[in-house]
Amino acid sequence: EDKVVQSPLSLVVHEGDTVTLNCSYEVTNFRSLLWYKQEKKAPTFLFMLTSSGIEKKSGRLSSILDKKELSSILNITATQTGDSAIYLCAVGQGAQKLVFGQGTRLTINP
Amino acid sequence: NAGVTQTPKFQVLKTGQSMTLQCAQDMNHNSMYWYRQDPGMGLRLIYYSASEGTTDKGEVPNGYNVSRLNKREFSLRLESAAPSQTSVYFCASSETTGLYGYTFGSGTRLTVV
């Protein structure tokens, strides 16, 4: 059975801290791994990682794909209260489907 | 740019009632999806449509039906709602391969009492 597991499920830190969110997967026909940020409504796209692009960075956020370990991390440095959200990891497989993890609820306290 | 539009945004149903959730996209995407999101369980795929005229079951299809009305529209129907279908429903679309991820609608919060 295809599976995407995120850890931790919940994380509370202080503004300015650095956080690392984890995602591990067991899926058939791996094509890509994606990170989404979900605030009050729909998930919004952050990064996509594939075999040909295993590291991405945008401002304070960065992500690495480890194909050998079947995992990925999302790093956020110098966190701000606006980073508070649910972070979703999803793996694209075979056809068009995405398999999502449970999400990590990140809370940044001032 | 509207992107993916879902209606309604909120709905309360009584057990046994039926309803249809509507979804439309204006990005000329071939593929469309319906997911449900429950606390602690991430997003689970209900049904998807790889292209106009085709639909396939996802991980949790029981109790639902779908219609790909045309390239733009993909509806989700609950024939006889149950409390277990209380959830937030998201429609999404993607270009054919889905390689670059999905664009999501803003969601429908459904409560079945």
C-alpha cells in the first residue's frame, strides 16, 4: 500500500527558531515529491522535487529529497508568525495521482 | 484568474439527504480530482478524472459518485449522506502529467448531522 508519513505531526516553536519537517514515503512509480503550505483554506504549492532536482530553496524555506532514504525534509529558518500553517508532503506516482501525508501543524509563537 | 472554483463553501445536511458539490477550472487542465481532508489524516483521494470522459476511483470512493461534465467541470455527488462524510472537500486540477502539482479550490466544509 502506498504510504506517505510526516513527522512530527505537530510542532510549536518561538519566532526566530529554525525548524525541520520530515516526510518519508513508500510508493510505487515515484515521480516527484511536493510540499504544500495550508493556512485557512486551500493548500498552496511550495516546492517540487524530482530525481533531476533534489534540492530547492526559496527565501527562508529549503527542501531536499533523499531518494536513497525515500525521504525529504523541509527547512524553515528564522521563522515568523506568518509561517504558522499545516505543511503537507505529497508524492506523485505513476499517473497523475498525488498521495498525501497527514501533514505537520506548525505553530510559531511570538 | 479564477483558477479552481468550488461551490458551495459550507453545507449542513441531514443524514440521508443528497447533494452535489460543484467544481470548475479555467486553466484548460485535463485532469481533475476530488479529495477529502479529515483531522490528522491529510488529504485522501476520492475520485479523479485523468481526462474528459474518464473517471477513476481513488482511495476512499464509497458513498460518492462523480461526473466529468466537460473539460472544465467535475462534480461530486453524495447520494445518501452519512455522518462519516463530514469533512472538508477539495477539488483540484492539473495539466496532464500532474508533474507540477495541483491547483486547489478553496474547499467545501460539509457537516452531516
